[in-house]
Amino acid sequence: MFAINERYNTYYTRKSGVNSRLENVLIKLKRKNLDCLIVTEPANISYLTEFISRDAYLLISKKQNICFTDARYTAAAKSGLKNTGILLKKTSGPAFKIIAAACKNLKARRAGFEEDSLTFGQYKKISENLDNATTLVPTRGLIEDFRQIKDREELEKIRKATRITIKALEFIRGRIAPGKKEIEIAAELERFIRYNGANSSAFEIIVASGPNSSFPHHRTGQRKIKNNELVLVDIGSDYLGYKSDLTRVFFLGKISVLARRIFNIVSRAQESAVKVIRPGIWANKIDAAARQYIAKKGYGGFFSHSLGHGIGLEVHERPRISSRQNNPLKAGMVFTVEPAIYLPGKFGIRLEDMVLVTRKDCEVLSGALHKRC
């Protein structure tokens, strides 16, 4: 079921004609005494079917695996499900009534469902169409646990998404100028990444100029960029379903002494975090490496969010890199490292890169870390 890659350690691979991702989840279901699992989270469905599905649901069990979708997507699903061991069922009525009927046909006593993605209304529809022989059991993270470790194909897509984003940042450097609106810069970036192979942006592009950069998730607006201020750009690309996420800061005109100081503190905090990344280290130790450096420089109260997040089929997924996470890292994990300092009413500086945990330490997927202004 597994293959060893000398550089990246262990990754999931598909046997001939067998979907090993499904096999891994089915083993987990058996351990939890579940007869089947109703999968409603789109990223989890895409992961198990190995193609980007839309408006679909998945029922997996030892007896049968079924993908439910309507007539709009059946042709694409038929092609995408080839050699996955998953049957396709076209829905022409209420999907959850059909899913409940499939659970009964499987004679499932305990049917798991994803508590973080199944709405209460959907839960009621399934329950109303089940008999007393089947119990719905909430589950969390069954598939997300496997998604943390990226296989070779996933890494290729993430690398491509990252390269597109790097090119976009290089492109926009020469186009950020006083008088341009934040929204204009975001539009140029969106157009660029699509012309260079991305399906879309991975999220709403953030362009935050001057004091707007002091808001961690500023909503890009109509503000005109001024000379002698900084512009923070947070951008990601979606390439065949897999995402990237990078943040850079650009300076126009004269750089203030304070801005230069903050930039270098954030840059060195990021380097401090990356240096400790390796298999086995706890996620909170990585967060602490950056956070303690920033605190030592007197700005501990101005770093308001966690250090990073996993990235893959979703922009924010496991593992989480924060002070509350004592989970050990494993080879094959991909996540962001994004320390920041936000000075209210003045400016904010965040530097965000993507790293891959390797067998010995890590690889910065987005390039060199030695950033200085």
C-alpha cells in the first residue's frame, strides 16, 4: 500500500485498480465500529474520488462505495471515477433521501457522518428516511487526518500552484504604484494567475496599503496607494484543486526606520521558526520559535494569530501550527509559516511562505527565506 520516496519519506500511492485512500479510511471505519460513512465535505470527496467533484456526496463502506450527483455532473463524474472502485448514482430527487435508502440497502447499523459539514437540516432529512435499525454517528477528522500527508501527485500540484503565485508576485512588483487602487492591483493579479495556468485564485486576494495593512484580513477596497508607504499582498493560486498561499510586503518610496525594523524582526522570526521544523517536533514549538523572537524584540502583543496552517485541497486545513497544538509533525505535511506584527493605525507586516516537512527537516516550497528590505 505504501511506497518509500528517499526525499519525502512515506506517501500514499494507488495499487493497480484499487483506491488506497478509500482502503485507509475503511480500515479506520472498522476500528470505530462504523458500517459506512456519509461524506459531505467537498474537499474530502475530492480527496477520496481523486478528482475535483462538485455538488456531490459520497457513501463509503466495505460492501460498496457510491458517489451521488445529479445530471449536471454525471458525465464528468463517470470519467473521474474510473478505476477508483466507486460507483456512480445519478440523483433525480432529494439526494439525502436516496443516501438514506442506500444506507438501508447496506444494512448499516452504525452510519457515520461528518459533523462539521453536514447541516442540521440535512441530518434531519437523512434521519427521517432511516429506520430504527440504523443509528447516525457523528465523526470528525476521519479523512482530514490522512489528507495531512501529501503524496507525490498532490505535491506536484501544490508546487505548480506555488510557482504560479511566485510569478504573480514578481509580476506585480513593477506595477504597484502611487495612485493605483488596491482593487486594481488585485484584479491584475487575478488575471495574471489565470493566464499562467491557475484555475482561479485560492481565496479572495488581499491587497492592503498603508494603514489598511494593520488589519490581518483586510478586505481589498477602493483606497488609492500613496507614495512612501507599504503594500501587503496576500495571494494564492488554485491549480487542479490544490492551493498555494503567500504573503509579501512591497515598499514605495522611502522606507521609514520603524517599518524597516519591523520587517526585519518578522523576517528573522520566520527564519527562527523554519530552522526548527523537522519530523517529530510539536507544532506549538514552531509557533513558539517565531512568537518568542517577536516578543523578545518588544512586539509580542502585536502578533495576533497563529503561525500557520496546513494547505492542500483547502487553503486552511490540518495541521494547524499554533500555540495550542501539541501534535507532532510528519514527513509529507505542507503548511504555511506566517509571522506578523500589526501596528494599529500605522501598518502591518506579514511574511508568509509554504514549507514541506521532509524526512530530516523541511523544504521551503516558495523559495529563499533571507528577506531584507
